[in-house]
Amino acid sequence: MIEAGVRCVEVTLNGWDSHVNNRESQANQVKILDPAFAALIRDLKRRELLDHTVVLCGGEFGRAPHVNVVQGREHWPHGFSMLVAGGGFAGGRVIGATDPTGEKEEPENPIHVEDLHATVQDRLGIDPTKDIKTPVGRPMALSDGRVLGELQG
């Protein structure tokens, strides 16, 4: 699809909401995601498309650092993981962190969603500091985040 000029492709893998039996549920999901994601990156690289294709992998919510009474993990709005690749992103880096005990809700040096948003816009050649006008003429910022220099390739 990317070779044919499709500008945005979304692939969905349901089943991550593991309020019960988290370890087993996540192990099953990873058996599907890991080889598929690795194959995608390998194929984009082989076809010389990776440097020009932004690849994001993430969920809609983080998971609490503690297992509940039914061996599941509840929603955790204080942090989540995103994987970024291609499109000029630097590889092999981990930036940001949450407290593994869950005691601190705000980590040191947090990476906010709007920062990732601004960084993806920047990688796509869009100025994240630009304001646009809505159809009714109201100015609206493309992003309130900062471009993450740590992710620049």
C-alpha cells in the first residue's frame, strides 16, 4: 500500500485490554505483534521505504504497574508505551519512563502525547508550531508539544 502511494495505513490488533490474566493475554498478543511488526520493518527497509515512512505502534491506554486480584492490570492514564520507527527517527533509544512502583504519577522528564504528536508532525515535514484556521475562521494550533530532539535521526 505504501508503494502504491497510500499516505496513511492503520493496522489494528484487538485484545490488549487485560483486566484478567494479564500475563497469558499479553503473551498471546506479543506472539502475533512481534513477528508481524518485525516483518513490516524488515520489508520497508528492504524496499527502501523505511526512511520515508513513519511507523507508530501503541495502544490507547497504559497499564497499571501492579497486578490486580484476578491477575490482570487496570488502566493507567499516567503512562504508556509507544514504538516509533522509520521516517528519520533515531533507532535503538528508550526515552521517558514511568515509576515501576506506581507511587509517582508524574515521572521525571515526562514525554507528553503532544510532544510525540509534534515530533511526528515534524518528521512528516509539517511545522507543528503552525496555526491553521478552522472553517469558521478560528485559529487552531497544530500542536502544543515540543519536537523531541532525542528521537531525531
